[in-house]
Amino acid sequence: MNAPLPPEVLKQHLIDPEICIRCNTCEETCPIDAITHDGTNYVVDPDICNGCMACVPPCPTGSIDNWRLVLRSEAYSVQEQFGWDELPGEKPLPGNLAEGAPADAPAGASPPAAVAAAPAAPAPSLPGASVPPWSAAHPYVNLYTHKAPASATVVGNYRVTDEDTGSDIHHIVLDFGNVPFPVLEGQSIGILPPGTDAQGRPHHARQYSLASPRDGERAGYNNLSLTVKRVTEDHQGRPARGVCSNYLCDLAKNDTVQVIGPFGNTFLMPNHAGANLMMICTGTGSAPMRAMTERYRRRIARGTNGRLMLFFGARTQRELPYFGPLMKLPRDFIDINLALSREASQPRRYVQDMIRERAADVLALLADANTCIYVCGLKGMETGVLEALRDVVVQAGQDWSILHDALRREGRLHFETY
Ligand code: NAP
């Protein structure tokens, strides 16, 4: 049991700048705005953080889960943390204080001792699970870091949307040769774009989900694929050139790329016979769904697959990545539902509209304890999808909050949204 810390001592929450991929997930998750960032680092304000741990499970890299015992009067300030390239080591506390404090500050998703002793705000419940499905394979994470990245060679780069559309989405295949890079479907990697930012510092890594299954884009090869949309405007629609997406989309065969990761230990697929997958995605959020679908496709002959149901949103059919190959999949293998939002001949449809339209089949899958649900894509879809699932369940006279709790507790509902 953790002894309460002396009042002068703080178990300070810190983010490891060497592992952090600056994805903004922690800042978005923090319910009390204790996390902030500058052009270099994401940091935790010691004057605001109450150790509620809400930010820990969603962090894809685990860089968020770092703690140091410090004197409150000497806590690392936000400004100090902005200047770090690496975490400072443990500093011994003065002798009389060290006796009352735990010997180390272990990593792990349990509240830090200082917080456990003090009243803290309850952690807000996450929309999805913070554990993987029970039958998921064990993932490797953080094998390669900013300081020691892996080198991969581009062996393929081609566009997967129609040429005359504004959505320039590429399928990029990276080969690791003899470098070990074990991955699972649902995991992501970080790409280090070459060059420096406006302050002259190396660009930080950008995160991309794998679009290929664990045994390679080409089965039996040490390669993987990504789905990358060329960013040409910012969220307000003003012209902006995405540093990493343009770098990746312009790569030629035999170019080399610096890679870190892999990341992710919860958005993983089940491995047991009869497991069903409900996959809900928009645009390039289809990457992990392609990986999982391909894993199942390669195992059709075994006869152990459960059902696959896909809800896929895109502006138009011509902007939907992988439309051609997707349509070639057998109808008895995967139940495909396309939600097109800007198709001139049709009213606007989002994935959540399709979920409601398919209520009976969605309900049947939700009722099966072998079903895992994956949601990936635009941040905005998160609420809409949850509401649609809730409506389907409530309209059948069932209790959504009981089912939602079970889906989270059993690692059967996963979100990856940006
Ligand atoms: P997009 O083309 O902008 O949008 C795809 C579709 O989603 C459109 O039909 C869009 O409709 C619709 N949509 C917009 N708001 C929605 C909402 N609130 N609920 C449901 N549907 C909604 O998508 P994208 O540019 O490809 O972006 C996909 C997202 O996935 C990005 O944020 C990306 O960061 C993220 N992501 C990418 C990867 C990867 O590995 N590449 C992995 C994970 C996540 P309208 O625009 O017509 O309204």
C-alpha cells in the first residue's frame, strides 16, 4: 500500500518528450486543461494537474505515464518542461522526507500516491475501452524512438482515390528488410519527416495507423502499409501544406524513411474463433479496418471467422479510399455499408445514419459477446456514433448504459479519432 506523501512532496506528472508524438490526445482528454504545448513539447502544469489519470489510457505511446517525486516548492515549471529534450532523472528528496515517500514512482494506470491521498476529481469515463479484447495478441510498443528510429524503404506508393477529386489519398508500403518491426492490426507508427520546423528544430513525428495485417502488406514479408491523405488546407479550410503527409505522398520507390514505434496496446483485434468485428470509419480512418479485414480475409479457409460489418463514410464514392478492392470482397464475407456525404445524386449520409438504418443487424451483433467495435476517423464522428449505437439499443427496449459499460470493461469498444 502507498503511504501518504508528506505535504511538501509532490508526485509530479510529466510527459516524456523522447517518446511523445505530439498527437494532442492528452490535451484534448484532460478535463481540467492541465496539459498544454508549445512548438516543441506537450507538458503538464503542476499547479493544475490533479492526477485524475483521464489522459493516461488514451495516450498511444505511454509517454504520458511518467512521474517524479519532487519538493512542491521545486516542481518543474511549464516553462522548464518546454525546454526539455529528455526527462530529468530522479532527484533524491531531503533525508527526512524521503523516509515518508515511496522509493520510486512506478509507471502504470493507477492514481499516483499523492493524489490517492488527496481528494481528486473523479476520472471522467472514456467513450471506449482502455483494455484490449481478451483474446488480443500481445503488442510490442516503442521499440524505436526519436533518438533511435528504424529505417524503412519505400516499396510502393500509389493513389487510392480518383485522380480528379480533391482527396489525394495514398497507399504507401514500407519494407523493413532485416530490421525487426513486429506489429498488430490497429497499431500505429510514427514517421519522422526530414528537415526542421520554423524554430530550426527537427520536425516531430506524425502518427499513422497501419493499413496492413500483422504478417505484412504482402503476406510473409517484413513490410507494412499506411493510408495517407495529402493535407493541403487547415481545419478552417485555409491553404496549408501538411509537412509529413506531403513528404509521404511524394516519396518514390527506394526512398528511405525514418520510423518510430510501434504504438498502441488497446485498439487491437480479437483472435478467438467466432469473433465478430463491427468497423465504423471515415476517410483515412479506414486504415485499421483494412488491416483487420485483410487479416480475416487471409483466414477465410480456416472457417473460424465471425461476422464482419463495415460502416464507411466518405464524401463521394470516388473519394473513398480502396473503393475498387473493397467492392471485390465477397458479400458473404463482409457486410459493407457506405455513407456518402457529398454525392450529387443522393442526400447527405453519415455513418451514424447507416447504423440507424441497419438497426436490427447492428442490434444482433451488439447482443453477441463475441463482437468488438472499432471506430476510427474524424473526431466529430465519436459523439454521433455513440448516439446512434445508443438509439439502436434503447429503441429495442434495452439499457444502453449497462451495455456501454460492459463493452468498455471487456475491451470491446475502441475509438481512434483525430
Ligand atoms: P473526410 O474526407 O474529411 O471525411 C470523411 C467523411 O466523414 C465525409 O463524408 C465527411 O462528411 C464525414 N463526416 C464529417 N463530419 C462527420 C461527423 N461528425 N460524423 C460522421 N461523419 C462525418 O475524412 P479524412 O480527411 O479522410 O479524415 C479522416 C480522419 O481520420 C482524419 O482526421 C485523420 O487524422 C484520421 N485518421 C487517419 C488515420 C491514418 O492512418 N491515416 C488513422 C486514424 C485516423 P462531410 O465532410 O461531407 O461533412
